[in-house]
Amino acid sequence: MTFSLTRALDKLSHDADWVGIRHYREQTAFRMARNGQVGRNTTQTQDGMMVEVLKDGQFAYVGTSDLSQAGLQAACDQALSLCRAATRLNLFPFDTSVRPNESGEYVSPVDQPLDELSPREIQARLIELTTRLKAHERIIEASAWAMLTQTRIAFASTGGARWVQDFSIVTRDLIATAKRDTEIQRRSLGMQGRQWGAESLELDTLLIEADRIREQAVELLSAAECPTETTDLILMPDQLYLQVHESIGHPLELDRILGDERNYAGWSFVSPEDFGRLRFGSELLNVSFDPTLPGEMASYAFDDNGVRANKALLIEQGILKRGIGGIESQTRSGLPGVSCARSASWNRPPLDRMANINIEPGESSLADIIAATERGILMHTNRSWSIDDYRNKFQFGCEYAQLIEDGTLTGTLRNPNYRGATVPFWNSLTHVGNADTFEAWGSPYCGKAEPNQAIRVGHAIPVCKFRGIEVFGGAQ
Amino acid sequence: MTPWEEVFDEVAELAFSRLGSDEVLNLNFCAEDTRFLRFNRSRVRQVSAVAQATLELELVIGQKHESHTINLSRNSALNRAAVLDTLGTLQAVVPTLPDDPYVSALEHHGTSRVVNTGQLPAPEDVLAFVAAELQDIDLAGLFMAGPVHRANANSLGQRHWFSASSFVFDYSLYSARQKAVKGAYGGADFDPATLRAVIGDSLQALEVMDRERKVLAPGKYRCYLAPAAVHEIMGMLNWHALSAGAHRRGECSLTELVDGTRMLSPKFTLDEDYSLGLSPRFNERGEVFAEKLPLIVDGRLENLFVSSQTAKEYGLPSNFASEDEAPRSPVIATGTLARQDILSELDTGLYLSNLHYLNWSDKTRGRVTGMTRFGCLWVENGEVVGPIADLRFDETLYHLFGTGLLELTDFTESHVEVMTYDQRHVGGKRAPGMLVQDMSFTL
Ligand SMILES: [Zn+2]
């Protein structure tokens, strides 16, 4: 494919200063079962090229799924005409230094290729899982789904960049809904996405999870409502990853700080002067951009500007050091960034995206954290999220919580929510879990940009504890 | 350039000609030619264009079915190869799948063709306008223009086509103190004078935003929610609020309303009303929804959305809702509050122009949280004091549309869908403003 891409690029006729072609081909199979029966089965294949040109300091992007030479030439011509039209209002004049000429490959680490599972076999496993999830009279609905994605991104430029990346990604969930009289509770695995293969759908492991989810859904029906109080809060990785995403990842994006996102996703409370100075969190907080963690959702070798991806610390011992901004944002702002310019598919231009944003593991075991808690609440599995456009005032809801009294778990709580403001919250961090508590979570649905793009992000996170957080329940 | 309608008809004919006697094929087609101009500080951050089309092929063999969506282009040879390859894969896979007990047989629901044309501006026209008139203003936003198409056909002879040519300039303006107001100008026929007037209104609204910011403590406030803020709350109705299937599955966010144990305000009436003209009436099975269906009348539930799948599973009559059983063209009925009386009736409280990032605090009980954003003001004794520091609300739909609802305005505003995930979305909604008492703010 790289060979044909290079040849297609060589054959293009143009007077651009630079041309790049990104070929994006992705196949996603979505398979679902409900209540012991087959559910929705859909597959989507995306196949197209983004032709990107630079002329007189202005980039323009034209996406096409006509992959013939004539189709690429038409896209290239249109991109050049858009360049000429836009140059008069150029926000920032770029040159070819923002399109490095790297070459290489990336392949997702996989134990068992996805192709080894037939649609029929996947369906059979999902059906069995929902039968297990439903095995209680109080369960009114059980579902299991898996989204299996295989992506190939190939890139070639007139500067000489040549790279190919092959991704194998699975996102999966198990869900049980329990009902008694007017009380309805839902418990799930928590939508979990990673780079992996067919091993992600290993039946015996998932059946154990299905048993737990079913029992906890039923347990929630008779659980006490989460109390309204200010207390110590322990967050498991399947909730904390979204807290990191919304209140650390997004506000650190340099294009938000530069104002690009103000009309849609929003601005940021972080200003350029804060880098190197702002005490974002307590000294225990170390946050990394890490595209090298094997198997995490958004690991890769090159971003879509062709910049090689390396690990870097964004927050070190609580101090803000570095932003989430690709080479264009770094050039515009003069701030330190990372290789994170990515696009959702062949039809959208790249811009600053999160990739893997992780909290580095600390020293505490989960047992020690609980034992060190006089009174507190431990929350599992995200179910709701909301934050303002500067990424300050947040509220999250979880599926399942446990009360801690005198260092012991003493009961289950339902409808747990908490709220706070970003910098005070991260400064109230008192414990960071050790490597045993560290889990890689990821979502395929981070939304941003105009035109809109939903992209895959990863967050590998240990358990953490926070002091003095407002918690509350549901209803009213 | 080959019209997308020709592309669709060619691949449909090809695919239908390759079916076995026991196979039924359902096709859904989306296409667009769009130019995007992304602005920051009234200059171009990114410029892009796409020519894109997708075709979903759903093959049904008895009780077994599966769908596969592919990209198409204007290249006939590539399209034909892709369609035959995909159909062949489906013909191999579908017989291996288990029976779906809830598949309802595809039918011939007739044919229709709606084509709305327009006078769209070229990117150069918009760039010239921004260069000439907006260089002293800090504007961020997106301009997009082009035709959008939706179609459905099946091998039983059904065929529906919907095209709309439109442009949208969705923007926000920023004051020296970095406070913002939101605006949008969209339609089918571009007129620079109208754009000038719309931006002029936004600039006027921006003046008051530069006054001293009012920081309010959490608590209950009397509020006026402008139509754009109401549109955001209506958006929550897309998440299983009025879905018959979701109600049976325990996912409904208005469970008590549906069960008849709780009501909304007698002033609250909601219809699904396709006279808005923003989206096709046919769904992904080519079934045609009623021109107008009352959903909530005088605070009581009148109808839920029932898709053919839900109908089959739970033994209900289908009203040809789409598979997600969400509103596609919802309209809230007007009340009696006149525009000139809004501030005096609000008296002292919050004037909320927009809301942001809504999500559930307790879904099955209809409790929603979200933030104020863009043009939110503190009003005292019927006079605007100044902008507020952002507040988080946490309130039930039963209060906002029920116990707290004092009055609705006698005018409405439409929101044309500007979402562009994967592709330009179609549809929209229409709502009046609402005067609400004791709305809860928590942070
Ligand atoms: Zn996000």
C-alpha cells in the first residue's frame, strides 16, 4: 500500500509547497446480544484518502473516497484552490517544518488476531454472556456487545515521509438492568476499549464478570441511597479515567488554550503562563502522555502530522509542565507539547487530541487506602459526566459505591454522584495506588472539533483517594 | 460531476440484481459535498472539503440479518466492485448467524422524493465578508455549506430520496474580558445583508457582557431560559425519554410520566412535527412517519416512539419511529409570554441564553445537570445587571417542564442541527423560551 501511495503522490500534478496523502482504511464490526438472543450486527468499512497541501503558509485538506489517480488529482486541485482563497485570512503562516519526514511502522500488540474469531463464534459467546447476566428474576434486560476494529493508516508526503500503522482494537461491555417495583438499577463492565485481539473476548473470564455484574445490579435494588455529605472519596480506575479525561486532558489541550475550540468544545482555565508554574495537583500527582504503553487504546508510533510519538510528563509532582499540543500548536504558542495531532478518519484534518493520558502509579495498595479511611465512599464505574467549557466545575455519577467506616467497607450505596472544581480537587489527592491497582481504560468516543471528530483515547490509571469531596445521591 | 442520486440508483440496481430468491436487501444512503471553514480570532484556522457517501446494505434471509456500511464515491467502477464484494460477504455470513426472533419483515412502503435546493455561498464569498467586516471582532466558529442527501431503497421496490442544500455559519463572539455570546446564521439562500444583521445583534448582546461579572452562590433561582437553552434541555429527550423500547428495558428517563404516576405542567405540549422540513420523514427501513404526532399534551403522555423492532418484540403497534426511538423533529408549543415582557416577568433572577454539557444526575428519575454558557445574565427588578460567573444546575425534567414552569413565550426559535460527527447530520427542533421558578444550582 505504501508503494502505491508513493506512486500516486509522485504522479500528482501541482504547484504546492508540500503535499501529503493519508490513506485511512478501517473496518469495525459491532456485535451484540440481548437476553440470550442475537442482537444488532453491523459492520462499517471506511476507506478514503485525505489530500493535504501547503501553499504560501496555508494548509488545506480535501477528503475523497475516489481512490483512483483522477480522484486524488481532483482532491489536490480543490485543496490548492481552497489554499488560495484562505491565504488572505491566514491565522498563522506554517512552513514544511511542521511536517517532518519520518518513516517506520507500528503494529498493535495482539495475542490472537481478530480474524480468528468468526462472526458466529462471537455471537455465540455474547449470547451465552447475556444468558448468564439475565439469570436472576430481578434482571429485566441483559446485553453484551463488542466492537472489533481493524485500522490501517498509511502516510506519504512530497517531503519523503513514509509510514504505516496497523491497529487492532476491541471495545466491549456487559450490562444488566435490575428492577423491583419502581426501583431500577443498571450495572455494567464499564465500556472498556484497548488495543488487543480475540483474547479480549475470552469467555471464561467474561463469565466471571457477568456473574458479578448481575449480582451487583440486584444488590443495588436494596442498597441505601448515597448520602449527601463532604467526605473522603476513593475512585476506582473505571471512574477515575473519565475524571482525568475531562479535568486534566481537555484543559491541557493547547488548541483549546489557543482558542480554536471556543465555539464548540470550549476554552480552558489554563493559560500559557501556567506552564512550569501552576500547582495543578498535590505532590503525588504525576500525569503522562504515553503513546508507548503496550495495549493501551491510543498507543501509536506517529501522529497524523507524521511526528514520532514519545512518552512525556505533563504534570510532575503536581506542577503543570507540558501541554497536549501537536507540532502546529507548539509552533503557534511557543509552549512545550507532544505528538498528538490526530484525525478521526480520512475525511477530517488532524488537530490536538488526547491519545493516552495516564496517571503514573504510586505507592499505596487498595487495602491500605481503605484501611487509612475513617469515613469515606468508594465509587466504581462511570455512568454520567458533565463539566463546564473552561473545565472547572464538574459533576460525575457512578454505578456502584461502597461506604467505608473505620477503615472497613460496610455497605453498598446506590446512585452515587460527586462534584467539585478541577484544581482544588486534584490538590486534595492524598493517595495514589500502586502498580497492582493500575488499569488501562479507553473510550472510542472523545468528541471535539469543528467539523466534529470522535476519536479513541486511552487512560491507564491507578486507584486514587481524595479528601473532602462533596458526594450526593439521586432522586429528590 | 455525477449527481449522487445517479450513484445511488446505479448501485441499488446492481445489488438488487444479485439477490437470491430468499434474500431481501435494504439500502440506506447518505452523501454530501461540503466545504468547511474553521475560524479563530476571525481568521482561518483550518479549511477543508469532503466529497463523501456511505451505503448501508442490510441483507435479510428469513429471520437472519446483518448490515454492512461502505464508502462510495463518484467512481462507478470502484463503487460496483465494493458493492459486489460487500454483498458477497453478507451472503456468506448471514446464513451462519442465529435467528433474530424480533426481526420484522421488510415491506414496500412506497416511494417519495424531496429535493430542497438553495443559493449557497462559495467559500470565497464568506472569506470576503469576514475580511471586510469582522477583522475588529474576535470571532470563533465554523462555516459549512453544501448539499446533503439521504435515501432508502429495498429490493421490494421501495425508494425514498431526500436532498437539502444548506449552509450554516455557527459562531461565537468574544469581548475584551473574554465573555462570549453565541450566534448562528443558516439556511438555503445566502444573503450578506442578513448575515450582517445577525452579527449586529450578537455584537449588541456582547456589550452587556463586558460589565462587571456577578458571582452567585448556589441555590434556587427564578430563571428565563431562552429558546437556545430550551433546545439543550430538549436534547436530553433524545436519550430514551420517549422510547417505548427503552421503557420496557428500564432505561427510560421519564419512567414516571410514562407510567402515569407523575405529570408535567398543563402548559407543556410537545409534538414530533415534520413541517419543520429539516429531516426526511422516512426511517432506516423506509417507513414513513406521520407528518405530526403529539407526544405530550397538556403535561400528559400521549404517544411514545415505537419502532417496528420494538413493536415486534413487545407486541405493540409500530408508529414507524427510527430504530433509536428518538425525536427527529420535536416542537414545543408556545405559551403567552410576550418578548417585551420577558425581563419584567423574570423580575429578579437569571437570564439563560445557552446551556452546556448536559447529562444525568439520576436518569430513571429524569434529573439532569449541566452548565450555563454564552450570554447568561443577572437581572434585577427587570433590568439586566451584567454577566454571571458560570453556574452548574441540577434539576429534574419534572420541575423544568412541570412544577417549576411558570410560562412559555408566545414565539419560538428553530435550531438547525449543526453536528458533523462522521458526516453532516440532518434535523432540528423548535422551542419557545421558558420562565421557570426555583431552578436548582449546585456549584
Ligand atoms: Zn473528550
